[in-house]
Amino acid sequence: MAGHQLDAKDRRILDLVQRDATMSQAEIAGRVGLSTAAVNERLKKLRQGGVIRRFTAIVDPVAAGATIMAFVEVFLEHPRFEPGFIAHVLRLSEVLECHHITGEFSLLLKVRVRNMRALQRLLLGGLSARKGVRQTRTVMVLSTAKEETHLDMSSRDTDETP
């Protein structure tokens, strides 16, 4: 929502829908102290403004069979290779996240696959073999203590006046 500052009601609505996107607008309205129509309008504006990207279910990756998680650092030979590589990565369902990073590598990918053979296929065929990739470095995840999608919507860390 470019140019629009989130108010306390927007933040509370965002907190609630992040925790349970199936919550009815009537229930949200009751918890926030607005009418259902007002909640509907605010959600519509939050979606149109890009604050809410989409509503989704969070699936347990292990229960779904994606038991291997790794982070892959990618070193591109030259920035001219970046647009093509990123376009390729956007089409790979195994790549959950792609970040530009500081340091010796260009990109950091978070990947999830079914097994080691799938990881090998991704690394060798899907990533390392791409034009412009000089090197990749893979860090395997042994276990995960915290993996969260919920953003803290409290205003204590913003420039808002209390």
C-alpha cells in the first residue's frame, strides 16, 4: 500500500489472518471492533495494495514427502547471467526462496526435495549446469528449531507515536 500507513486496526487484521486465513470476516470484525463491511473493505485494500500477497495453507513439508531441506549459495560469473538464472529458478518448484545476498556468492536459495537423488538432480542439472553459474555451495539442514511465516504486526518497532 504505497503511501498508505497501516493503522492499528490494519495491523490487528493482518495479525489475525496470518494466524488463521480461514477466520470469517465477521469474527475478525468482532475481534477488531469494526463492522464486517469495514473489515471486507480493509482486506480488499490490503490485497490491492500488495500488503497481503495471497491467502494460503501452510503444509508440513515432511508430511508431504519433502524431507530434505538445504540452502544453496550460487556464484554467478557476471551480473548479465542473473536475469536468466532467476527466471529459471522461478520455474523450479523445489526452490522455495531466492535471495540476493552479500558476500562472495550472488544468491541464496532455500530448497526442499523428496530425497538425496532429487537434490543431486536439482544441484547438477537444475542449478550448476546453468549458463553463468561458476560455483554452488550447499548447506544441508539437519533439523529445524524454528521456521515461521508470521510477521510481527505490533507497532512497537515502528516510527509510530504511542
